[in-house]
Amino acid sequence: MTQAKATSGFLDQVCWNSDGLVPAIAQDFNTGQVLMLAWMNRESLALTASEGYAVYWSRSRKSLWRKGESSGFQQRVHEMRLDCDGDTVLLLVEQQGGIACHTGRSSCFYQRFSDGGWQVNLPVIQDPEAIYK
């Protein structure tokens, strides 16, 4: 993603929900694998645009969350896209270290519905206890 200065006008084109948030999908730039879904507020989207690395809003902590700040597995943003309704952001990212999920997997979407239940279909790459000390 080019690090051009973005005007705040691009933020006004986003349809923020009643909490001032928009869902953001992170997708691997090279493989197309959907890595995770998180939330962004105006500040986190502006920081992502200016810094070139994914910054989200943590609803549980009620604070900014720089992806990889504790694990080291940052997401370098190649492209940002806004859907047709303006209510979802898509980040095309390079997932550094290959781990996007706090469970130590490549994607947060590691469970597939099969035979009437959810089945784990992605292995743990690294033990989360080793990642989050």
C-alpha cells in the first residue's frame, strides 16, 4: 500500500455502525485465504492508512489494537477496499510469521461445519503459550 497522506474525507465515506465501528476482514494478499475479522473505528482506520500496518479497535479492551503488538505477527497492508454499501472494510495483507489467530493458527476460521458439527481443519502452527508470554 502506498503511504500517501490520506485526507480524512475517506473516513466519511464509511458507514459506521451505532458504536462508531466497521467490520474489517483481513485476507492474505497472496493466497486469498480469509485470515480474520476484527473491528475498526475512525482512528484505527486512519492509522492503518497512514502507517501501512493493520490497527484495529478491541471491543473487549475498548482500545486500539495494533495487530502483532504482543505476538509479533503484524499485518502489512497492501490494499484497503470498501464494499459497495460502505459498511465493511477489506484489508489485503501480508501476514507476517504466517499466524493470524491467537490460537496459533494461520486463520481464525479454522473450524469447518461437517457431519452436523464444527470440525477443526487447520493445525496449530505455534503454541499460543509460547507466543503470548
